[in-house]
Amino acid sequence: MNTVASLSLMPHLLIKPSFTCFSRKGVGRYGGIKVYAVLREDGAEFAKNNNLEALFHVDDPGPRVPIKKGKFLDVNEALEVVRFDIQYCDWRARQDLLTIMVLHNKVVEVLNPLAREFKSIGTLRKELDELQEELEKAHNQVHLSEARVSSALDKLAHMETLVNDRLLPDGASSTSTAESTSVVPSTSSTTHVRTKKQPRRSLNVSGPVKPYNPSLRNFWYPVAFSSDLKDDTMVPIDCFEEQWVIFRGKDGRPGCVQNTCAHRACPLHLGSVNEGRIQCPYHGWEYSTDGKCEKMPSTKMLNVRIQSLPCFEQEGMVWIWPGDDPPKATIPSLLPPSGFTVHAEIVMELPVEHGLLLDNLLDLAHAPFTHTSTFAKGWSVPSLVKFLTPASGLQGYWDPYPIDMEFRPPCMVLSTIGISKPGKLEGKSTQQCSTHLHQLHVCLPSSRNKTRLLYRMSLDFAPWLKHIPFMHLLWSHFAEKVLNEDLRLVLGQQERMINGANVWNWPVSYDKLGIRYRLWRDAVERGSDRLPFSNQAESGS
Ligand code: FES
Ligand SMILES: [Fe+2]
């Protein structure tokens, strides 16, 4: 009997991958199935009429997903099927281990001179030989079970990769002509995995950085920490290749004006702030926070104004709206959850395009290879790293690390790291850890090869650390060290990207969040009415 099921992906996508399942009798508690990836709109019909090779086998699809003839499953149900299969394999492995333990006890019993009844040496030897044989079989069974669990995990990872691949826009195929074989390692002799050649989809992020699309400007952008903006200080910032300067007006509120004097284009931030006005260092013209020139020494006063941007202060940060659209009414909150104390606020100007930096910050899988002198020193390399997130989300958590992460449009990364022991992060979820570190990274697009990074670090323990003299210097030193480990790599990527290499040529399962950021950004820059992951994406603006 053949049972057919097909899985389709989210309806709003152009490509709907389908996975067709046929039942296989007599395997597993609920009957085994074979899973096929059918990357067509008419997946089920196609599957019925064609002789397909299985992508992989699922021994036990579980009771939650009824598989019957003609039944179509969505992609989440398909993942559920594979997850249940992993639980089943795990259960089988436990049974095998139990068998070994029972056999070991029997051996101990046979050999124990106090417990055993009198038996001849010959009988004892025979019993031991039999037990030995059973033990050997049980050991083999355990190895088989290990391989099955490992294979089931591979299935899950592969299925996620397939889903991720389908999430990539069809038209964004790599210019590279490379084709890949399906990356499904098979560790079980009972699993026949089809390695079918198929064109691999990737994003194309290559070549010189294009001018910023105006639609990317229509967001609130945090540009400075309030603590860095005293009554008489000026903070020059570049944003979308334009130069601005922030200072406080007479009322103490921040303002953002162009950092170029109307008279003869002198940089204003080299001047000073007098009574809430920024004074040009060249001939002393003074501007208020709305850009109006209010003083023009040694000449007749003219009606002159420089450009200014909407500028607000909220929760310890100064925000600007660089877009042409009217500013959105709300500015998002970037504060850590209650119970955290801010310990460090650091600003760095970095010579890389902000998208490349975001790609880097949204990736944790690189840590045990890149951060070997800092926070990931001594970390082992997990056999599988995944970012788990709802299909519609820009936030989730890293498996096997106790780290939650979120991309917050337009350019923020929030992460909460569970700390159990220094240097030992693996194996616990964020919630299970008793202490946490919260990080905010803002990657302001200064120019096409420059990012202004705002970093805020908070802890939910040891608030007294904040009062230790020079502690902030230590945090800065550590943050810079971590960042430098990344920077040399990202700079290398940038150089190659400008020369034509695609920095997203071969995305894999742990690249999910980075890919979603790129999809979101592509949609913004294309001027899409509806942004992907829009249940969250709009929260940043
Ligand atoms: S250039 Fe600024 S006052 Fe002359
Ligand atoms: Fe890093």
C-alpha cells in the first residue's frame, strides 16, 4: 500500500517545496514512511505520477501526524514527523542500553562466588559464553542505534536546509554556476539517501556596495548614547553617507543638524556649543537644534538655515529619522529586560559595510573558530549548530548554546546569553541558566564601507561591578578584542565581495537568521508593500 502525502511551504512564497510521503509497512510503531522533496507547485500530483527516489526514510512518523493516502502535510508537520522519528530512535537506543545493563548484571551474578549456586566449571563457561554472545549483539545494536539517531538528526538538519533554501528568492540565484549534490550524510545502513543534483539557491551579495535605497532610511536609527552627549559636547555622526552632528539645545534636548556650515562648508563639530547653539569654528555662525542660524557675527544677519533631522532621546539613546517619509510615531525600546543593569556602553567606528557586520553578529556558529582567544576559548565544536525560530520570526535561540538572539529592524541585534560557568555555555537553555549577559549591537550604516557600532552590555548579576573604578575600560578592552577577532575576517570578506565574490554563496542551516536579515533588507530595498517576517519587522520602525 502506498500512502501519499505532500508538504507545501508558506503560501505567500513563489516556490512551494513539497515533500511526498509513502508508507512503508512493518517499520516503527506507526508504520514507516519515505520522504520525497518535490519542488513543484503540483507536488502531490507529480509524486503520484512519477517514480521518485526517497530523500530519506522515517521509521516512525508518530501518532500526531496522520499519514494516509492523499494526505498533504505542511512543512511544519513534516518537521514534526522527522522530530518524532528522532525521539523514536532515541527511545530505541535507550532500550538497547537497558539490554546491556541487564546482561552485565547477569554476568556479575554468574561470576559472584557468594551469589551463584554451585555449578560445574563447564556449565559456568557455557553460560558465560552465551552471555558474552548476547552482550556482543547488544553492543552492536547500540552502535546501530547511535547511527540511527545520528542519521535522524541529519534528516532534520537537511529538511531545515531544504526549507531554508526554498525561503530564498528564486530570482536571487547565485551567479556562480556551481551545483551541489544534496548534503545528506548517511550513517545508517538502513537509510538510503538520494543525493540528487539540483541547482542550489543562494543570495547574491557581491560586487561594490550599491548606493543605499531611500526606503532603508525610513526607520528610527539610534545614533549615540545619551551619556556621551553632555550639554557642551558635539557628536559627529555619518549616516547614509551624509554628515551630521548632534548636540543639546537650550532645553537640554538633543538635535541633529548637518555637519557642514552654510557659510563655507566648515565642519561644525570642530566648533563649540554655546547656550544650546553650535558655533562654527571658522567665522562663528551659530545654529540652533532645528538648523536655524541665529548668530552671524561681524555681518548683517541673513535668513539662513541648515538641514536638520527629527531627533529624540529615549531610554539612554539618541535617535534620528533620516528618511523622507514622516517619522513613525513610536520609537522601539532596546532596553534589556527588568533585572539587568547596564555595565558598558561603547561606540566604535568600523571600516566595514553595516550589512556585513550584521551578518557577522547574527551568526554564532563561527564562535569556536574565530573567538579562540576570547569568549569562545576552549569551546568544543558541536556536531550540529542550529538557529531555531518560528517560520515567521526574526528571533529565536541557538542550539546547542544557551543564547537567544533577535534581529530588530533596521540594524539592531539583541542577544541574551545564559552563563552557567565561564567558558561553558553548551547544554543548557537560556532560561535554565541562573545568570545572564544581555547585549545590544546597533550597526548604523555610516557609509558604504563604514559602520558606527553602538554596543551596550548588561548583566543580571553582580551589580556592584559597575562601581569598580576603571571597570568600563576593562569592558571596552574586552569588547574591542572580541570585535577585532571578527573584523579581520569581515574586512577580508568585504574586499572579496567588492571584487565580485558572493558573501552568501552557500548558506547552510545555521545561517538562518543572517539569511532572514538579508531577505528583509532585500524586501525593504525593493520597496515591497509587505515585508517578510512582518509580524516583527515593523516593530523596529
Ligand atoms: S564657514 Fe562657518 S561661519 Fe564661515
Ligand atoms: Fe564574532
